[in-house]
Amino acid sequence: MNILSLNILIKKLFSNTCIEAIAKECKFTKRLRSINPHNLFISIISALSKGDCDSIAGIHRQFNGMSEHDKVAYRAFHYQLKKDGFIDFMKYLFKHLIQNLVTKNIKCSKLNCFKDILLQDGSTLQVHKNLRDIFPSRANKDSAAIECHMTMSLLDNSPKAMTITADTAPERTYLPDTSNMKDKLLLADAGYMSFSYFEKLSIAGGYYIVRGTKSLNPKILEAYNGKGKKLPKLIGKRLSEINNKTSKTTCLDLICQANRGKYTFRAIRRWFPEENRFCIWLTNLPASTFSVEDITSIYRCRWQVELLFKELKQETNWRKFATHNRAIVEGLVWASLLSLIIRRQIATQLVPLSSVFKVAKNVDMWFLPILNAIFKKTWRKLLHVLKDAEKYILKNAMKTPQRKSKKHETLDGILAMLDA
């Protein structure tokens, strides 16, 4: 996308009229007062983007500092954030931006057969202990924690859905709905292993690659080595019976049957001598199209959702907010996610080869001026600010070329290897 198109899109998505309409639709705003929903949203994103804001008072100062009108009292500002509608306001804005701002930026011919590649994961975040009745912690009864269940798209490198629950909530409940997974691929870790879900997903026309647990012990129906050679001696055995003594093959490509029911699946097991352990991946992708190397390489892309959670926690600093109000806690999590989405998308649309890590570290030089122009509605100035941001990113926030030994550990390296 060129700068002129991006300029027009930002004007449309972040206009005062658009944000106010969303605020009224979710019943966050009934009548417009001194705290305009547009200005409130942009000031929160600005405060969280800086990474050093650690209190509601800090966001309040950011709002007053950006505003050219009379200063708003802290009590009135705090009242807006603690309204239940604040959570819905942030959720509606999330849907609005995902639908209109996010664009596909990952290209790989090997993955073109999938409509989307979804990465599923959850992350625990500690909150004020006074919320322990609402958000009990799994680790400590005297503390409180929330669990963010996220579904992220690999193709546009942005989250598609998120649910906030207590830390004690089961992760598998928040897997993507199988009815919407036709021709889509799911990547998830061992905590999401569920054969009943895999069966429903397969029937719906979806695909998965999920890390297997150590306790997995299905019956082997067919066995091959990593190069596709049949291993008839392993047929009929249980997975736990296969070790370095019974089979010298370091990589196995198996067709297995679940212990309960008749569901069959493909299991790949590889021995890692440097770690002295086996790793197992479960999938329903056909061996004729996706080799063992393809499966393990594609699964490594799941790390992108871990990096997103890391950025969400570290670069927005919202964990330092000592508040025991549920609406503020959940609203700030959504606001932090919105800050991340807007920053990533503007940077990658300005410069496709920009580093998401570097652009997050340099927000004061390129991102905050953009938000300031949006806040003040100086649309004529916005185009010049975007041009300055592009120049800065090109000079200071580009991806660093990797050494040959590390090349295939990056997302770009993995995609290039799949294409090869």
C-alpha cells in the first residue's frame, strides 16, 4: 500500500465520526461531553505505546497533554474507564480495525492451499489480588490472574480473536469453531490436544498441526521413516514401545489410531540427540503433499503468537497498572492489543520489510507523531508525518540480515525454505 492510500485509510478509520459511531453503538457514549471517545481512544493508545506509562494517572496526563482545550479532572476521566461499556468499546474497535486495517503480508506458495493459518495460544497475566474472586489464579489462591486466549493469523501477522477469562479456565474451550475452519490450518501446542476436536475439524474440512504430549500412546497402523520407506515391524505396536533399541530410525512418520474411538491421524516423531528427547507432532495433512520436513517447518511458525504475547506484555507496560476494577483491567488489555495492531500494520504497510521488534522500540520517533496528528485531526499534516515515518523506518527499523546458521530460524527463512 502506498502512502497516499494509507493516508486516506487512516482518515477514514480514525475519523471522529467513525469512532463516535462505534462508541454509541456499544453504548459507551450516550451524549458527547468533554471526554470525546475519539480523543480518549487515541490518548490511551499513545500512552500505552510509549511503554513507560504505569498508572491511570499517566493516561490521564497523556489525554490532557494532547488536548488543546480545558483540562479534564482525574475523577471524571477515571469514571469513563471504569464503565462496563469501556470493555465493549475496545472490543468493537478491535473488530473494526481487524476488518479494515489488517492486510495479508505473508506469501508462500506451499501455503497457498490454505485460506488462513491460525495460531492458537494462551498467556497468563497477573492482576490486582483484590480481583481473585473474579479471576482466580491457577498457581496461587491468594493472587489473581487472567488468561488471554488468542487466535492469530499467520498470513497477516495479527490476532483474529481474543477472549479474556480467569486463569483457571480450560484452554481447549477457546479453540476456533470447527464450522469456520474449512480449508484453514490450525497450529497449537500440546495443551490443546483433543482427538474429539481433531475429528470434528477434519470432518469440517480443516487441518491441524499440534504438538503431542509425552503421555501419547496410540496404536500404530502404518509406519514409515522420514524418507517414506515402510517399516512393517512397527505395525500393531504402541508408540511407547518404540525406542532407540527397538528402532534405530530417528524420524518416524506414522498413521495411528486414538486409544478411544476409531479416529486415525498422522503422527511424526523425531529424536533430538542434543536434547536427549523425542518430539511428536500430530496432523491430518497428507504425506503425499506435506513431507516430515514440511510439517516441522510449518509448526515452527507458531512461535509468532509467542512473540506477539511477548510484545503485548513488554512494550505496553500495562501489567504495572495497580487497579482492582475489572472494566479497567479488561479494557486496558484490549487497548494494549489495539496499540500493537495499529503500530504493526502502519509500519508494515509503510515499509513491508520493517522489523516489528524495532518499530516497537522507536515509537516516539515515528508512531507518536502519527497518533498526535490523528488526535488533533490535522489531516493535511498527516501525509507529511507518514512520509517522515517511512524515512525513519527505512533508516532505523529494518530487518537485520541473519547469519547462515540462523537464517532458517526466522519466519522469512522458514517460508523461503518451504518455497524451495
